[in-house]
Amino acid sequence: MTKSATEKKRVRRTPQNGGRDLSETPSKKGAQTKDVYQLFAEKVRDNKQLPSRWAIMQETRVEYFRGKDFTVFMKNHPEIREILGADKRLDVDEIVNTLLSKHLLVRCDRLVKTVRPGKKKLSSWPAHLEIHTEQEFSENDGFFAWTFMKRRTLWQTILSFLWPLLALAICLFPVYPYQCKIVVLYSCAGALLFIVTILIFRAAIFGLLWILLGKRIWFFPNINAEETTFRELVRFWPEKDEEEPPKWTSRVFYALVAVVFILLLRHHAPDEAARARYHKKVSNIIDDVLDWSPKLALSGMMDTKSVVNATERSSTPTEGSTVFSPPPETDSDISAEAGRDGVMDSEDGVDDLPDHSQSRSSEGI
């Protein structure tokens, strides 16, 4: 009986161990597969070789890429497949479909599907997207947006702590030393002048080339873009002109408008005296800002307070005192006193005495 009981225990233990291994193995494999595709998605997104842009989708700013660019990227970088492990031999469409099923990607479509007036074709990188009805890979006309948050880099973390300090430093500008104020003032003025110069320069070149050659050439094409990266923002060379050339009548009309505008500016330009007054006014404002300091403000407040206290002490008697300062005399009081005394001061400062000779002659008559 002992032997049979031992065999029963072994038989019972074997299915229990085997069942536990079968139930745990798929969950471990699923978690491992999920982590692998998450790492793959993060690695691909951090790689700068895959062209991507930023757009607005459902009032949210998203980063997206095109299906044909992803296919070229996977062909040129086969080493990135090693992250997938056993799935590294999958096709590109199968990899993207797996990312879509794991909600690491979402297929998008352009929001505006009609060609704008003056354009020959739709934009290669639309600025506004919407979710596509079919969530599967498409190489030719597919746009795919990342759905997970990008890992924050060390530089971004440092900047997140520096922004509040920068705001505090801007608020404390009036209490800076004089030399620091000069540095900040000229730095900001130089940066503003640089930006305005670039805008005027690119507008002038665009106007000249559009009027003379009929070409639309914008240097720094993304300088006014709302959704763009810093690398695209500072790009100098213009994009290819995809619009139809303008009519010669439009070019002549805008040339005349430009000439008239320049002549009006020249005619209404301020003269030297007006420029000098404006320069003096601006200089006074800047000097007031630069010369202001907490010490001067506190000293001015103390001087004002002392003057007010002195005035109050001279005009108001102290409590319990019997001496009052006489009120100021008016002209009517002075003339009344002079009339009672029979003497009145003239305007020349000579006393006018009463004429006694006339009164004596009248008595004799």
C-alpha cells in the first residue's frame, strides 16, 4: 500500500506542475513580446533617419511618419530588427500591423482631401490629420502616428527646472545692477532686431523674385510655422515650388502697389526734428528703467514721508497746547486795518497821508 500511495502522489504532482507551467508560459511570453515591441517602437522613434513631422489630430499634437518612408528605413537599417528577437524575420507590414494591434501606432488620414486653389497636388506632409477607418499598414498613402509618450531626455528635464527660474529672473529685472540691465537690454534688442531683419529680408527677396521671375521662393520657409521642430525651423533653403506660376497682370499690379507704398513711406517719413524728439523720449524712458533701483525708491518714499510729517506738525497744534498759529492775512484784512489807522500803502510802497490843507481851507470859507 505504501508503494501504491507513492505512485498516486507522483501522478498527482505531475499534472499540477505541468498545468502550472502551461498557464504561466503564455503570460510570460506575452509580456516579453509586448516589452520587445515597446522597445522597438521607442528605438525607431528616437532614430533621426526616419523622416517624421508634427501635426494636429483631434486637438492633439502628434508625431507621424509615412508608410513608404518606414519601408525604406527598415531596408536601410536591418540591424534594428534584432530587437524583435524571434519576430525579426517578419515583413514590414506584419511588424506595423503588430504595432497597430498593440496600440503603439494609429493609422491616420489627411483631414483636408481637396487641393487648395493654386496648388497642383496635395501636401506631402499634412498639418491636420484624422484617424483612419482601416487600421492596417499601407505603404503608398498611409500616415502613422505614435500613440505613446516619448521618453524625456536629460536636457528636457533640465529645461523643465530652468523655465520657472527664467520666469522669476524676468520678474526681478528692475532690481538688477546697472551693468546687468545693460547686458539684458542690448541682448534682447539685438535678438529682436535680428528676427525683424530676417523677416524683412525674406519678404523682400520673395517679392522681387515673384514680380521679376514669377517664382515663389521663401528662404527660412518654416520660420512662421506653428508645429515644427527646431531643425526644420532654422532650415535656410526653400522648398520646391508646387504652385502654378502667377499671371503677368497680377505681377504688374503688385509691382505698382509696391512702388506706391514706398513713395508714401518716403513722403510721410519724419524729419530730423521729429526723429530727435522721439529719440529723446525713448532715451528718457530707457534711462528711467535703467536708473531705477530699490534704494532710490526707498529714499524717495522716506523723503516724501518726512515732508508730509513736517507739514502736519507746522499746521496742526499739539494736544493740550494753548498756542495757535495765526491764520494768514488776506488783502481785505490789510485794507481794513489801513483804513482804521488812516494810512494806506500805495502800489509804489509810499505811505499816502491824509491831505490836511484842504480841510483847513474848507474851514476858513
